[in-house]
Amino acid sequence: SPRGLAVFLSFSSGSTLRGLSMLLMHLKYHLIFQTATSRFKYHLNFENPLKISIMMKTKTAFVTGATGLLGNNLVRELVSQGIAVKALVRSLEKGRKQFGTTEGIELVAGDMTDVNAFAEHLHGCDILFHTAAYFRDNYKGGSHWAQLKAVNITGTEHLLNQAYRCGVRRFVHASSIAVLNGEPGAPIDETCLRRPQDADDYYRSKILAD
């Protein structure tokens, strides 16, 4: 993580609204990277993260994966809080169908395989929510490692770098339950990490992205 950039990590289911719920209501562990001193500082907060300090001064947010299940609900929630949103979509047509004429949403056409192409739109954003991921197609058969790596790993790295370059200092990365592991029926938390060698390609891509 670049110096001075706060990264908030949220575990999302990736396929259900529970992911949105976890992102908006249970973002308890705020991981602040302090690379200058190689220290990590955890903050616990049990309130709705949209109500707490990380959002109080937010006027504009950038959301990747804005037409996905998690992303589009997040966009609507942010707008309902009076926050202007720059929504990254691969298809402007799909974006217009999804959001219609909703005020406060600016559609940005782009793809996570080419972050540089849309990076200038990051200027002026107070926070970035990264919910985009290569997911469903991975389970349609065949090998998809090249796409998984390009979007989930390399794309996330490039997005972090470009966000910092453009002045964004708060970055919320939607992770996945895939990065965690534990015994059936037992509670798990962020210390129960899955080993990359025990993961399928999608799981491995999310582990490496984190």
C-alpha cells in the first residue's frame, strides 16, 4: 500500500446481499497501513461505517463493479446518503438501464484490465470502493487464471497505485469469504486465513489480491 493511503478490508460473500450487509454494517476492522514505520493499527467500530468518521467528510466516492450485485446496491446506498458517485461500468448501456436517471451518479466506462484508461476519473474522489472482480466465468469450465490474475490481482494493484496518484487516500477493498478457512460449524475471523496452495484459482486470486 502506498504511504499515506488508508485501506479498509471487508469480507464479502461475492454472490449475495450478505456481502453488501457486511460491507455497510459490519466493517469493524479498519486496517490502516502505516508503511513509513512498518506498523499496523487496527480500529474497532461497531456503528454503520457510512455514519462514522471515514464517511463524515465524503462528498464523492468512486465505485468499481458498479453494475454487480454488491456494487449497484452500494452505489444506491451512497447516493441515498447524499454522496456523489462515480460508477465504473464496463457497459454504459447496462449502467443506464440499471441506474436510469438517478441523480448523483456519473457513469465511467472502463475495465479493470486497463486501469490507466479510466484513472483520471479518480481525481476529486474522497474514497474508493473496489467491488469489481472476475468471478462467475471462472466456474464455467476451463482455465481462467490469466483473466483472474489480470482483474483480481494486477488490476487491484494498478487501481491502488492510480488512486494514490490521483489523491485518493481512503480505499475500501471488498475481499471474499474465499480467503478464509476453518472447521465446519466453527466461527471464523480474519485470522483464519486460507493457504493459497489449498485454494482453487478464484480463491487464490482473492488471497493474492488481499
